Amino acid sequence: MSKAPAEPQSASAQPASTQPEIVAQRVVIRDLTVSCSIGVSDEERTRRQRLRVNLELLVEPLPPKHDNINEVLDYGVLAEAIRRRCVAGGVRLLETLAEDLAAICFGFPQVLEARIRIEKLDRYADIGGIGIEIERRR
């Protein structure tokens, strides 16, 4: 004799969760624009170029308990560190700069993953942006 399949419980019969499940938390810095000296050729490095930087960071999803900046990643501190590195120069490749920016991001202990996109905005007249995107995981 086969048993009849169990009836699914109705939503009202299941216990209601009092707290939503914490799945993920991301910090985003979008369209940070800086002017810097970067490029493979001497000609390219003699004039400053605009770069657009976008970051998406997966961070420890711990909501603040006391509404205090010390409980979360400080976006202002992160943005300033990114700006400083970009304008400091000393690199030829966007790929190298992207790795440097990843290292800055992972200097914040809450960061688990980083997606970094850097685009040169003025390199080619007929291209709105040309660049690199990397993803790194701790």
C-alpha cells in the first residue's frame, strides 16, 4: 500500500520568523572620478587622464547595534584612501592600480569580496570608457 503524499503546510501553519535572515551586505562606491598620470607610453603619462572608479564590496553582514560609525565600514575613509592611491601615480597599468585598490579594500577587516572597475574616460575620442574589472575574495 502506498501512502498519499504529505499535504504541504499552509503559510499560516508555519512558525513566523521574528527576524529576517541576514544574507549579505554590500558597500558601493560608484563613479568616483579622479585625474591622474597613468599609461604605458610616455605621451600618455605626460597629461593627466580622468579615471572612473567603481567598487562593490561584500562585507560581513553585521547590522550596527548602536547606530555608531565604528560598527561599520566607513565609506568616507575608504573613498579617501582610493582617491589618494589613484592620484599618487607611479603605475603604468590599470590592472596594477586595480590590484592596489583591492589591497586597500582588504585592509578593512569586514571586506570579504571586492569587485573593482577602473575606466579611462579620455583615452579614445569614440569610446566612453575603456578599462578593467577585477574580482577578489579573501
